[in-house]
Amino acid sequence: MKEQQKANDNYTMGEFFNDQKAAKKERKESYQKSQMPGDIAWLKSFGFPIEEHNGGGHFVVKVKTERGERVVDFWPPTGLWKLREGRAEGRFVRNLVRYFRLGDGTRPPQFDTVT
């Protein structure tokens, strides 16, 4: 017991930070390989023009609404989206879909696995 406590006492904040950084990188890479392609395919299924920039790191989505066309910047690696005009912003495609009332934010199963 004392040996285990001694090992924990030597665990520094720097080591903790490095462990957290590595775990965050793993989660991000996992999302980019598994979920991100499905999210982009789901957005494309609504028929809006989507422009890809920076090798898939940034997308520009043009959403047509009753008020006219709205331009949304979407960064899939972080999930962040922002309207170019206005204050609206959020995270994740499901919330973008909800914001424009395109659906309930539940991704259909056909976009769960994209090859």
C-alpha cells in the first residue's frame, strides 16, 4: 500500500498534462477516422453546397432558409461551426442540423459507417 502511494506521490503535474494531451489526441484521431466521414456525408445528404478547404479541416456550408442563404463555417476536427453573419455558433453537426431545423439531430444509421 505504501509503495503504491509513494508511486502516486511522484506523479507530477507535467506527467498528468502529458497523459491528458495524449488521450485527447487519441480521441480526436478516433473521431476523424470513424465519425467525421459520416458527419460530412450526413451534411451533404441535405443537398446544400459544401466547399472543402485545408484538406478537410474546414468546410463552408451554404444553407438555404426562408430568410435566404446563410453561410456556415464548419471545422470537423473540433466540431465547431459558426455563422458568418450573426452570433450563432455551436459544436457538432447534430446541433447544426437542429439549429436550422433540418431534423431532430439524430444521425440516420446509413451514415454511421462510411467507406
